[in-house]
Amino acid sequence: MIPVHPEYIVDEKQNRKSIILPLVEWERIVEELEELDDIRAYDEAKSGTQDAIPFGLAVREIREGCDS
């Protein structure tokens, strides 16, 4: 768990409306979310039923795609 030190912005009835975080904490949260997104993409790719293709063919397809 990432430790956070939020400050709250409240309305006239003291209902919380927004949060202010120190920039360092926010940047750490963003890094963690990006890592989680990468993990989910990896898990999804690993669970797919995609057929493997030879490495040379993959490289050729990538190169041909870049020439377009």
C-alpha cells in the first residue's frame, strides 16, 4: 500500500469534494497504476489463443509495416 497524506477540499456543508496530494505521492500512484496496466496487458496476452509465428516472420512483418 502506498502511504498517502491527503488534504480534503470541502463544500459549505463540509462534504468532501476534492483531494490534494503531495506531488511525490501522486507520481508514485501514477507509476503504480502504469505498472498494473502493464501487468494486466501481459496477463491478457498470455491468456489469449494467439498462434505463435516464427521470429524471422515477425521481424519481416514489422519491417514491412514500417515501410508503409
